[in-house]
Amino acid sequence: MTNTHIPFRYDYVGSFLRPESLRKARADYEAGRISRSDLTAAEDAAIRDLVSKQKKAGYPVITDGEFRRATWHLDFMWAFDGVGHSPTKKGLPFHGEDAMIDDTYLTGKISVGHHPFVDHFKFVKALEDEHTVAKQTIPAPAQFLEQMIMPMNQESTRRFYSTTEELIRDIAAGYQKVIRELYGAGCRNLQLDDCSWGVCVDPNAALYFGTDEKGLEEIQRQLLLVNNLAVEGAPSDLTITTHICRGNFHSAWACQGGYDRVASLLFGQEQVSAYYLEFDDERSGGFEPLKELTGDKKVVLGLITSKRPELEDKASVIARIREAAAYVPLDRLCLSPQCGFASCECGNKLTEEEQWAKLALVKEIAEEVWG
């Protein structure tokens, strides 16, 4: 299948609940009961089974479910030279519980050799068929930048970078190298996952970044810059999309706020072809900011929540699609869950059966709306 229809009318963000067999293998590896090669074999088997289920569900996109990662974003950063991490003592504050993920920070200048995600992609690429396209998800460059300029990391970052502009250049250069490698491995469907804009729209955004409103405006400019520099010169037949989220950890969320504050930058100036946007509840605001979309960019409406098992009312979802179509033509809209089902290994609070029921609903609604 070609990549000309990416994103697809019914699509998904990328991460899936880890099966029990994989959870056990990971625990056994960390306890020293099995080898790294044993864990890789367990990952391989779980990914083959997942892709088989994705195809059986009738989806035209396949992913590895992020089964080889602990988190949706940090594993990618850890593979860069100059990035260190250690077990967290307090975690990140989410509404409901703290996300106990490793503290991640700079230990030197940023660079990257051969990134392991390229090999991860090759495994999924080999499972493509004439009906499917493999998608690779990675954290957006802005997410990488945000990680290193947050107050908790500012001191360590300034040891190696006197200016944020210098940091931006190195992040962008690293991403350009990884993107070239992914393209060489056959990737034509690349998704950048980005919570940085979700932080920016929160009423407490300036506090989170340790700045004031003027400083927040500068940070938003920097987030846009690093994203655009990273994809500069990417091959024209590589479809690059972005997914915007407000936090997803064990069904908990981190931030809230509509897209209004960032719409002109994000929708107007970011150099991607489509946006997977969180719209599953009132925390994401309304559709009016979509009027800032430029060119022929598409929007994948994340109207089905991945945080709760209850199925949405089909008529209500269709009504919201029609509402969004007042700002973006219907033929440039698609449908998906608002986020992945397992941004971290622990996953969200629903079963695998409920996960697939959500995706069946997405497909059913999309086929009814778009035929």
C-alpha cells in the first residue's frame, strides 16, 4: 500500500496494552532470570501477534505497539549520546497519581549514532503487506527540548549549553540523522508525539516552565523552531504527522486547555501534513482553533478516549465530527482514539478486549461517515 492516504479515515496513535506474556518477560529480564536475547524473542512474538490483530481488525496501519519501550518518549532520548537517566524519587504530577518514570537529563552534548528504533522499525516493516503501511512513532523534537529546559533540568542543561538555540541545533541535527536512517529503512509514515503544546495551553503553563507569559511566548517559538528544523529537508514521500496530547499515564492526565493559545503557531506554521488531536472531553476545548490550519493539512479527531473502557455513543461522535467540519472540510478529517492505550508499560485502565472494542467503534463510525 502507498502512503498517499496517511492519515487514514480510521487510524490510531500507536501504543497498545502490553500482553501478560510480555509483562512477565520484562519482569524476568529485570530480575536477571532471562537474557536480553530471551526478552527480544518475547518482544518479537508479542509484536507479530499484535500486528496480526491489527490486520484482523481491518486497519491499514501497523505498529509495534511500542512493545520494546518503557515509555513513549524517554527510551528514544536515552539512545542519544549526552542523555542520562535514573530512577525517579518523586515522579511527574498527574491528576490522580504521579507518573513514576525515570528522571532524564543531559550528561553532555547531544549527538546520536545508530538509533535502535531504526531496527525496531525494520522488524515491523517486514510485516507489511499490500493492505498495510508501517508507522513509526517517536517523541517530537519539541518534547526532547521541553524535557531539557524544564526547571528540574535547567541546571544540568546549562552545564553543556549556554543558550537554548545551541541546544535546539543539536537536537534538530540528531533528529535529521534518525529520520534519514528511518527513511533508508523504508519508513514512509512517521508520527511525532508531542505533549509540549499540551503543557503550553494549560492555565499554569508559565509556572510549569518556570517563566512568565512573555517567556512562555518565547518557549513556544522555540518549540516550533526545533520541530521545523528537525524535519527540514525530509524526503517529499515521507509523510510526517504529529500527535498532540495533554498527558496519558495509567488513565491519568497532566494538563488541560483548548488549542486557542497555540493555534496560529501549531496549526499555521508547523511543517507537518496532519495532526492527531486530543478531543475526547472538555479539557481539550472546542474545534474553532482548527480554522488556523494552513494549506491542505488534515486533522485526525481524537474523539474516542483511550483512558476509559466505556464505549462512546456513536451518534454523539458523528455529531462532533459534523461540528468539526464547520472549520475543516470533511474530506480532510479522520477519526482515532485521542491517544495510545499504553503510553507507558503499565498501560491504561482497560482490558485488551476493551481496547479492541474501542478500535472497532472508530472503524464503524468512520465507515458510516466517510463510506
